[in-house]
Amino acid sequence: MSLNERVFIIVPLIASICNIFLLLTVASVKKDRMVRSFMELLMTFTIWSLGSLFMRMDLFPGPSFWYMVSITGIFLVPFFLYNFIYFYTNTRGYFLRGVLLVSWIIIAVMNLSNVFITNPQIVYAGGERRFEYGVSPLLALPVVLAVFTILLACYLIYRSCKEGNISISQFFPLFVGVFVMFFGTVAAAFPQMVSLPVDTFSCTINAICIYYMLCKRRVVHLEGVVSNEPIYAVSILCAVLIMVNLHDRFSALYRRLLPNYAAHEMIVLSVVMTLGTLGLYQLLHWLMSNLLTKKSEERELRLRQFSTAASKTLKLDALLRLYCSFLQENLRGHTARVFLRDSGGSYQMRGTTDVTLALKDSFAADHPLIQWLSAHPQAISYGTFRRTQNYRAMWAKEKQRMEEMNVAAIVPICSNNRLVAVTLISTVDHSRKNRTLSARSMNFLESTSAMFSIALNNATMYEELQYKAQRDPLTNLYNRRFFHEHLEKEFAMSKNHQISLMLISFDDFHLYNELYGTGEGDQILKKFAGALEHLVGSRGTVARYNGKEFVVSFPMCTASTAQEYALRAQQWLQAQEGKKHLTFSAGISAYPTDAASIDELLTYASMALFTAKNNGKNRIVLYSRQTGTDSSAESYRNKRALAETCASTIYALTAAIDAKDHYTFNHSNNVAEFASILARELKLDAEHVEIIRQAGLLHDIGKISTPEAILTKKSRLTPEEYAVMQQHVDASISMIKYLPSLDYVIPSVLGHHERWDGKGYPRGLAGNQIPLGARCLCLADSFDAMMSRRSYKQPMAVADAIAEIRRNLGTQFDPQVGQVFIQLVENGTISIQRYSSQ
């Protein structure tokens, strides 16, 4: 066999291997209408190249038959190329496609009668075998029809590109291959080219172009794992064809080199064929991996990691940071800007991969880009978008801004058929002319955006639920629970500075509801809430505290600043038409001038509000530890008068306890005296001191329900008896609730057995969570208990009692308040003469 004959076999063989490889590769993936049409196109290429190969190999049933197979494949290529483009561009209408199909079938049938090209004649010249063809002038008919069909396919691509559905660059390799194949086929018909396999060589070039189109341009999405079946089939086919053609040469070479091992020729041949098949398998596996799964596993791993991380992220800001970080890691040389849809329908820039960029850009709901993306929810290159009518509808400044951002691609993010976000991908290098991203990158962005849309939907739902959980349904202000959480953060931020708190309560609001109805009452609450939030603005946080009460925190502000805002709120309320008889009272406290903790801040504001209510209403009271203010003195007199009014009830209760345990009566008087002295030394206002004094008188009245056997027991209480004794706190609270207007002492009474380290009872409060009045009572209660004779113990010496208090500072007692108490005992302000007669 001459070199020329070998070339005529080797070239079709390579073309056949390439086409079979591509065909089996596409056959192994998920199919739809478009993929099937692409398989049909590859099948025509395969029929063409295999027919030429088998004709040259003179296989059964003969060269004429395989020639007809090959030429039929050639004539069907233009139609199936058009058919693939037809489905790829989603073209509608079947008439023209049907006409082309019938036309090419007629052409193929006519060619079977040798109308265009006669059957090849085998000619031997110079020891070589050649195939010569006879060409009819009628060949111009299929050539013209082929040109017309290819032009129609080009028109479909042009129209789809103009509409912005595809990019023409995706099909460039395909058309290069088709035109090379077309001109190679035409050239093969001329006698001057009969000595070269230009037709099958052009078919090989076409197969390489298609491989490049699949691998780089991703015209057909070949997703999934590499299938071994096409690799095995092609490897075996190639090995068989090679061995069939090279068997004689291999046998001759083997007998010349290894004449002594002629009997083992078949074994060696089998081994060589097996090794050759394995080598081909590895080569084809690498090629298919490059086509189907090159970097796919790594990409899918990154996507899975992103999906897992995104699904666990419910905070919107954290999700945006995660998304931007992921894009930054996987899109080198590009910048991403993320725009989220707001409640008004516009799209605000909320995130970027470049921290130096300001979040200033936005798109209105009627922006042409937004309208396009809503109608076409697929990633699109900026170059493609520029060819759309929507781009032409943009204002010049909008186009200029897109150019300034150097946008390369636009990725819509949709959820429930609604555009919820937009990602703009920009090229960092402004000097780069070609900003188009590869199809692989566009597919990657679409996959990422699909995962992000799910996570974004979850985060949005979570934020909506969180928003509802944080808001009061009537006024849309923060509710009480969330305000406490927010106040803790503000307090921590203001720890080394100052913070003020204001409580506002409408006066006689129940009467207003009775006069005008609850509907009108709800309306004024909503209007007042909106006005208060507008007045305060960014200076503080407004919340609805309960039915008719509002609370406002002012970080980094003094009490006088809070008072100014309260006055403005009063002026707003007075200016409301028809609301002249509606007023409110307000109480204000501040850290660190008055309170030392959040609980004290709330308690003192509540006390100031209580003072305002008890002194005529429609006023603003600032809590102050400095005595002598008119409001404090007046409130003190009111509470003192109230206590004197209730004195008979209080003494009757303590006398009832005295009948069971004589110690309790004197103990309550001592605690009241010691605690009030301590409160005055701490510079609490007169009203607060009076509250603590009354709490001291009432703190143990619950012991009336404690069995006498436990109260007077001379030995240590058992755990069960101690648990019964602890119940006297709750019993005290239950009884105080029935005393007229004395419920303001409850916080101090309830907390007088709490410990600084949180190990007390009944609530296990710790540190500044314990009301200051309760901390005063705790010291006074403990000191009197140590200094008094009891049925189960002897009185302690003063020095020992003071040492015990000092030893428990920071565990049982407030260390600062405890030091003050010790000083009061040591300097004689707290008298201990009463204990000398014990």
C-alpha cells in the first residue's frame, strides 16, 4: 500500500474517531430537543467520514455502497446544521424547516441516481489506487441550496443575537468548521485535488472546531459525570481499525525481529492490542474529562461549599458578605456589585467585592435593564445587552455610568418568578477591550445565583419574621422584648460614656378610650408613635413599652437632652386638633449620674414616671439622687403620708408575726432604719429613700404564713424546712399586692435575698440586675441577723459582723454599697447601742 493510499485511510480514520467520540459523548448526557438535533448533526458527520473510510478500505459490500453512504452524509449536513440552529435559537414555525427537509431529501435521492456526482472509478496509476469522480453541472443545485441553508442558519443566529438571547461568538468555531468542510468538499470534486483527502481532512478540522465549541464556548451544556461507555467503544473501534490496517506490517516486523518466537506471535499481538486499547482509553478519557468535567469537580465542590454555607446563613448582611467573598475568590480580575430589591421596588446596591467602592448606585423599578432582566431571567453579557432595544431606551447618563463601571456581565437573581436581586460583573482592567466572560464563567455565575436566590429567599423570610417578632403590630415600633435586647447593646456601647432613658405614659388614657372609642385611641397611639420616632430620629431608639407607655433610649446623651425631646413631644400632642385634653407624663433617668445598671435605669425612670403621675400628671420628671428638688420632696411627702395611712395595717401584720416570732417585729424596724440610712448616704432622692424604708418594714411580712416550729427552731434547718422558709418572700409579695398603692416596694422586697454572685433566691439575679433598694435591704437584713440573739444562735460582736460582711463583698453583697455600709457602722451613723441589752 502506497503512502498516498495510507493517507486516504488515516485521515478518514482520524475524522471518524473524532466524530464518533463527539457523538458518543453527547449521547451520554441528558437529552432534550436541542441536544438531539446536535446529535443528528454529529451523526451526519460520522456517516460522512465512516463512509469515506470504509470505501477506501474496500469493505463489504463494496466502494460504491460506502460512497453513497458518505455522499448522503455530506448532502444532509446543511439541513441538520440548520435544524440544530433552529432548535438552539427556539425558532417558531415549521414551514420553512419542512421545505428544507423535503428539498434535501430530494437532493439525496437524486444523488443515488448519480445525477450530481457519478460513482467513483478505481484507477491504478504508478502503482497507486485512486478514486476518480464524474461531476455534473447540476452539482451547482445542491451547492446553491447548501449556501442558502447555511445563510438561513446564520440569519437565525443573527436574529437571536439581536434579541439578546445568545452571543454570536459562541457559534464562531462551528461556522469556521462548517465553511472549511464545505470548501474542502467542493475542492474534492476538482481533478486537481483528487490525489488528496481534502474532504475528510476538512471533516477532521470541523470535528476539532466542534470540540473547541463544546469545551470552551459551552454551546451545548454537557453537564454530568464522564461516561465510560463511549470511551470503551471508541477505544476498541480504533484499536481494531489500526490492527486491521497494520496487521501485515506488524507480523512481518515481528518475524524479522523475533524469528525464534514465531509461535507466540498471536499472544504478543493480543498484548500489544490490549495495551494499545488501554492507551487509547486513557487518552480519550482525558479528552472527555476536559470536555465534560474539566474543573467541574472542583467547581461543583466550591458550589456545594457555598450552598452549604449560604443555607446556614440567615442574616442578610452576612449572606451578602459570603456571596461577594465567593465571587471574589472565583472571578479573578473582576468586581461584583450586588443590588437588592427594596420595599419600593427599586434596586439598591448592598454589597460589592471591592471594599473601596461606595454603595451609591441603584436602579429604579422601571429602569430598562430591570425590565429586560424581569422578562429574560438569564445571565447576559453586557455586549449582548447593548444590542437590545432596552439598552437603546436608557438615558445617556445611565449608559455612561455602565461604561464607567466597565460592566462585563449581568446576572439576574430571581425567586418565585420575581427579580429580587441583580449582580453586575465588571472588569477591573479598564484598558481591556474584550470584557466578555466565557460561557463556562457565565454558567458558573448562573449556578451561583440560583443557590444565592434560595439562600436570599430564606434570609428575607427570616428577616421578615424577625421584623415582625421585634415590632409592635399596632405602632410598628420596637416591642418591649426587643427593646430590652437593644438596650443591652446600647448600654455596653455607652459603658464609658452616658445614656439616658425616658418612659412616657398617657394620662387617663382609659377615659379617652371610653369617650372616643378604642379605635380612636389606637389611631392616636399610632400617630404619636410615628411623631415620636420622627422627633427622636437617629439620636435614640423608640419602642412601645406596654398599652399606653412608650420608652426611648438616648445613647451618649444626658438627661437634659432627653427632657428636650419630651418637651417637643408634648408640644406636638398639644398641637393636635381635638386632642387638647390628652396629655402624658414622662420619667427620665440617666447613667452613670443616677443608675449603675440597665435595671436601675429602667427602675429609676419608672419611679420618676410614678412621681409625675402622683404630682398632677402632664409633667416631665427627671430622677435625681440629689435631694431637695420640689418634685422629689412633694413625692416624698405623698409616700410618707401614704405609709402613715397604711401604718396601722403594716403594724397589725408585724404584730401578728410578733405573736409567733418576737424577733421579726424588731428586726423589720431595724432593717427599715439601717437601709434608709444607707440609701441617704448613697445620695438617693428622698422618694427612693422612703420606698426603701417602707420595703424594710414590709420585707418579712410573709413569715406570717411560715410555720412557728420553723421560725423558732433552735437547731439548723433541714433542706426541706429551709425551702419552706424561702417561700416567705413570695408570700410577702402576695400580701403587699393587697395594700393600697404600696406595690412600688415590691422590687426591693422581692430581691432582698438575692446575692451579688447570682446564687440567691427567688430569681437568681446577679450584680446590678438586683435593684439597689434590695441590695440595701440585704446588707441591713444580714447585719441585724448577725447582731441579734436568736433561738438557734448567740449575737455576734460588731467587729465580727463587719468582718463577715467584708469577707462576703463581691459574693453575697454589692462591694461598693457594702463598703459604704461598713463605714456607716464604723463611724457610728448606724447605731448599735440597741444590741447592748441582749
